[in-house]
Amino acid sequence: MRTLLIGCWYQLLVLRRSPADLMALFVVPVNTTVFLAIMQHADRPDLAGHAVLAPGLMALWAISLVTCGELIDAERWGGTLEALVAVPARMLPLLTGRIVVVVTASLFAFVESYFVALVFFDVSISVPHLGVFVVSMLATGLAMACWAGVMASVFVLARSARIFQNALGFPFFVLGGVIVPVSYLPDWLRPLTNVVFLSWSSDLLRDALNPAPVQDFGFRLLVLLLLALAGGGLGAYLLSAVLRRVRSLGTLTYA
Amino acid sequence: MIKQVAPAVEVTALRRVFAGGKGLRKRGPEHVALDGVDLVVDAGEVHGLLGPNGAGKTTLCKILSTVLLPSGGMAKVLGHDVVTHTAQVRTSMGIVFGGERGLYGRLTARQNLKFWGALHGLHGKQLRTRVDALLDRVGLRDRADDRVEAFSRGMKQRVHLARGMVGDPALLLLDEPTTGMDPVAAKDFRALVGELRAERRTVLITTHDMVEAEQVCDRVSLIDSGRILATESPNALSEWITRFERVDALVPPELVSRLRTLPGVGSVSTSDDGRTRFETTEEGVAAQLVRSLVEAGVTTVTTSKPSLEEVYLHVFGGNGMAVRR
């Protein structure tokens, strides 16, 4: 637990000195403006919730993909990964603490998009199912943190992780139902969307903003948490395997 | 005061082979970085690893610090195997990798040390006290709250040193620790190593600096092409190569020709200023040479023993700038 807190403390220091790591937060007002403008042009005020949630989910994914995904690789480029491996503290809780801080900070995107809607479009988003919304948001953050660990580990194996990061943005916005609900997508995509935690998150969050009763909340939350658990387990395994691999190959540093 | 059981480092038939080529399959030719290294470093000893670029010094340090797995052989740190008992090794060992990288530039020196100290299990007042003491020790107290990215290379190296010591290690691995330091800082560093020796810590230091090796090391191992060539005290190592004195004098050319033929005289070279150097290959020949020179009327004669630097050049001099594969 102490190592996790060290990771949190360290990441807070880094973010304070390097706000560009949260660059996607600066884009949230622009994305929110685009989605709300489309909604207004289409005269679909019922989609206001979608227009406000989408930029938040996009920022959450983008920050996790880029910032969390590079956490280990950046250490390698900076020449600190070797020293981190050589200390008594374990890497997994340290990395987890750092990811938790980044993901928590990225949740601010939802606050941003809410206020952009309120201030610039005079659109007030109400949350009829506040409990569902809060629980779903927390579960989404947890799942994101778990899968960010997977990305951080996998990207270490790539010589240039940036290529993958650039490629993995929009496909997951689609498969995660971030911009368009997955129910609108072709049926043959369902098997894929079902294993992307974002699709469950986005549907739950949208339903929480809809006055209609939320169907099968317990089951859907369970699936979301199971996908988070799967991500966490996979991330822990991959981190261990990747560290062993780079220790074996001698690629802990690029020097 | 650190109490250790001997030996602090024990390496037997250690091999490390790097796969060649690129990609996941790596089908290129292999590179043997360590080829059956045997080495023992006693507890409390300051031991130098001396060798050219690509000799295997850093590879050995990395294996001892558990960040690199060996391909074969065995390595123990304070009795703990570096492959199977990594946790124990990491608790008792500190490492300083040389170079500009390896620190968090956007953080201050104090924040860097607090972070690394916390990863060594320190916290609260103990952590603060240790960090303050180390900042004092490496002469960075006045710059403790400046970002490391604004530091000179030498100052960064001091932070590296402090980071290596923050866990209060019984064994300290120093990989080119004075790289980039100015002469004053390098002198302070040598004094620091002396303090570490007084505390009975074991220090394994890789360096290209012969003066440094002579001044701070109890024993020096020469390493090249992944093999230890010799392990001796700096003085003994000097004698190991050119065991005997050499003679420098202003000698007329005809006399040079005559003396060159004396038994036990090795190479003879004349510099631009007319001074001739006779390298001897047998004990007692230097004295005989001096006598012959004096008898011939030559009065400007000096004798000297080789420095460790000359030993180094003797052994590795043929490499030039080449870095071995």
C-alpha cells in the first residue's frame, strides 16, 4: 500500500510539473462544442447527455492511452527504469498508484464538458439516476485504470508506442460506443464491443442520464467489473512478463 | 558502521550473451558480453573494474544489480543469488549508473532523493533526515530545491551518487561515477569513497580514470572482451605488466645503438626532444643501464615505474578507438 501511495505522490509531482500530460483535457471543450452544435442543428435535445458524455469518455481513453500507456516506456527512455527495477519496492503497486492519479485527473473531463454545455449552450444536464451514474463512473475509472496497466506493459515491447497510440484512439471510440451507442453498430461487431469495457460504461452512463428506468443495472455493472478484473489480472501478468523479458534481453534501457 | 560477511560479491563462470539482430526473433550474430567471469570482492573492499568500452564492465554491474539476467554461471551479492533472491540483493545494494540520464529532471534534487528513498522503504522523519544528510554529503544542500534538469552534468552525477546511497547499502555499485565531474568534484568523490571504506561498505567501481583507480581502489580487475585478465592491487598490477623500471636519458645516437643490444633491454624509443626511453624486460637491467650511461658521460638520467594508466594502455592499447562487439 505504501508503494502505491509513493506512486500517487510521485505522479502528482509529475503532473504538476508537466500539465501537457493531460493534453486531452484541453481538447474537451472543443469536442463538447462540436457534439452539442450537431445536436442543436439536428434539433435533438434528447441527445444532450450523449453530447456531454462523449468528450469525457474520449478524454478518459485518450489520456489513459497516451499518458498511462507511456508510463513504463518513458522511464526506459529517461534511463530510470533500470534503477526502478533495482530498488526493493515492487513495480506493480508503484505503477498502479501512478495510473490511479492519471485516471482520476482525467475524470475532470466530465466536469469540463458539463460546464461547457451549461455556460456556452445553456444546456443543463440532469442526472435522474445519480446512484447509477456515480457507481458507473467509479467502475469506469477502475476499469480504465486496470486496462491502462495493460497498455503500459504492452507498449514497452514496441519500439515506437506512439504509432499504436495514434491507431488505437478512434477504433475504441467506436467499439466502446463512446460517440455512437454500440446498439447502432452492425450486429457482427457485437462480439468485439462486448469485450470492450467502454461499451458497458458508456451505455450505463447514458442510461443514468435518461429518465427511463435503467435495465439490468446489476448485471451490466458486474460485467463491467469483471472486465476491469480481467484487465487488472492481465496487466499484472504482462508487467511481470515484460519486465522479465526486458531483463532477459537487456533492453531495460535504450542507452 | 556496516557489518558484512565475506565475500560481498562472488561471481563464478558468469556469462552473458546478447542475441543479435532486430525484431522479436533476433536472428543476427550473438554478442558475448561476459565470457566466464570469475570475481570475488571482499567485504569492505573498494574494487575497481578497469577496461575499454565494450569490455563488459557495465554488463557485470547490471547483472549484480539484478536488472539484467545472466546467460550462465552464478553471481551472488552478500550471499544472495542475483537471479533467485533478487529481493534480498536489492535491499542490500545501491547502484549508480553513469551519464546524464537516470534522474527525474523535472523534480528537484530533494524530491528525487525522497522518491528513491521511499522506494527503499524509508518514510517520515527518517527519510527527511537521510535525504538532508546525503544532500550535505554530496555538496548539494544549497541547490536541493532546484530542478535537476537545470544542473550541470557534474551536479547530476552527485545526485546519482546520493541516490545510490539513499538506501544505506552495504554494497555500492558505481558505474563510471565521476563522468562529467570537474577535478574538484572528482577529488571530493574520492574522499567520499574513502568515507565509504571507513564505514566498511563494499564498493565496486567501474572507471576509465586510472588516477581514480589508483587512488581509491584496494584492488583492480582488468577486464576485456568479457574476461577478467587480472585482479591485483594497483601497485602490483603496475608491476605485473612491465615489472621493471624504464630509463629516460639524453643519449647520443651511437650509444643508443650499443645499449639497445644489451640483454634485458626491450623497446627503445626517442622522442622529438631527443630523450630516449629504454624499456627493460628483466630485473636489474635498469641499474645496469644507468651505470653504462654514467660511464659514457651521460648525466641526465631518470628512472621510473609505470603508472596504472600505462598498464592500462599496455594491455588495451592496441584497440585504439575500436569498441569490441
